[in-house]
Amino acid sequence: MPATFSASPVAKAKAQDLTCDLDLSREGMLELLDLTHKVKISPARYAQALSGRYLSLLFEKPSLRTRLTFELAIKQLGGDSVCSIGPIGDREPLKDIARNLDRWTNGIVARTFSQKTVDDLAHWSKVPVINALTDLYHPCQALADVFTMEEKFGSLKGKKLAFIGDGNNVAHSLMLCASRLGMDFSLAHPNGYPANPKIIQQAEIFAADNHSSVLITGDPAEAVAGAHGVYTDVWASMGQESEAGQRRLDFQPYQVNEALMAKALPDAVFLHCLPAKRGEETTDAVMESPQSVVFDQAENRLHVQKALLLMLLS
């Protein structure tokens, strides 16, 4: 079942939080993308920009890209980080954890099962809280993805991004980012695996304001027609292992393979947030093709998050 939409956390998030995509305005996204280009081109210029600043990393879920890129980001900006792995709020109340961490460090990065956990951390913390993945959103991933497309195509206005698979947290964040940047967005998913309807409704409002479109369909071919980017994700995420067998059956027609990529634009790129299960949601041939930018995306997590830390912790 899709998570409950949370546009208004326990208390309104502080201006410097990134609990969800909408904490960053459209103008803020454009500023962040511009800063990311500068950070990527001239990393030495920012090597001591956050000297003496420290991050708390809280991870309820295993992580490769998210944890390591945040650790590297703060270190490459002159700061450092500490990390805690395991459930948040089991040994002591979450509100006590938040008020310990904001005495010791300058920001909290949290990768959690529930969006409410991140919202509650932001409510109780006096320092910025960054959503590093929840059941509802994955804003840092989506920001790196649109930055990757901007690198490949220049202006994002009028470009089309197609997401094939589960209407999950990645789809939600991409939908909200794309629609605010004037990109067309399409989602093709099997019956029973929809995106959150309130997030779709919000994205449609953004799209109307920016003269773009949001398409929700059950037909992968319809979704990728005219697409500049074709995106997919694993069929069963962490916490959904018991559903893996049924999901494999339901999602098989939604595999992003060479035949489906051929229905997109000739210069379309293939995107995946990783880790990928080759032979399931996509094929090895697509992952290793010249169209694949999955490792550009992974690299760009570092650069986008450096820009984000500069904006939130400076």
C-alpha cells in the first residue's frame, strides 16, 4: 500500500530542512542545480567551506550510495560525520535523540522506513534535517537525477522523463521535481501498485503551472513514447521481501529492456537509482549500453549533496 501523503509534518518543517521535496522551492532547486555544477567543476574552491561542521547520519536501512556520498560530501567540504545504524527511537524517545544530536552536530541526515520519523526529527531538532530516503520520498536521489539529465540535455524545460514500475518513493520525488521544472513526466505501473494520489494531484498542479504534463498509465510503451529519460527501480524494495514473488510476476511486463528503450527517443538515456537486479526490472544489456547513465547518477549524488550541505549548513 502507498504511504500516507504528508505535506504538513508534525509541525511545519524549518526553512532549512529537507524532509521532503517540497521543502525546497522551485527557485531553490534551480539554485541547487546551478551550485552543483560549480561544485563539480571546481571542488577545490569549496574544500574548506564547511570546516568545523559535523553531520549525524542515522540509518535504519542499509546503504551504499547514500551513506558514502554524504560521508564524502561533508569530508570534502572540510567537515566530518558520525553514523548510527539501527532503529531510531527504540532505546530512547526520538525527541530525546534529536535534542542530543543538535547539541553535538550541525545537521542530521536520516534514512528511515517511515516519513513520520524524519518529520518528527525535524520537529524536535534545532539543526537542519535531511531526508536520505523514506517510504514516501527520496529527494536527494531525484535531485541527482534531474541534474544528470540537465548535464546530458541542457535545459530541462520540455524534456520528458518516464518512470516504469512501482509508484514508490523515487517515483514520487521525480514526479514532484520534474513537474516543477517544466518537464513532462509519465509513470507506467501494474494494477495494484499506484503512486500516492495526493502526490499525483500536486504534481499535476505544478505541471499545469509550468506548461508540462503528468501521465499515469498501465502501458509502458505509452509512457516511454517521446521520452528523453527512461527510469526504473527494483520491483521489491527493502521491507517488501515477503511480496517479492508476487511482485516478480506482476512487474514482468514492465521490464526495461532493449525493446522498450527502442520506443523512447533515439538519444534517450536509461536511469536507475541502484542497486539494480539485472534480469528483473532491467537487463544487463540496457545497464551496460551507451544509453545508460546510472553511474553518472551515482557520482552526481555526491555533487548534489555537497551543494545541498553548502546551502543548508553554511
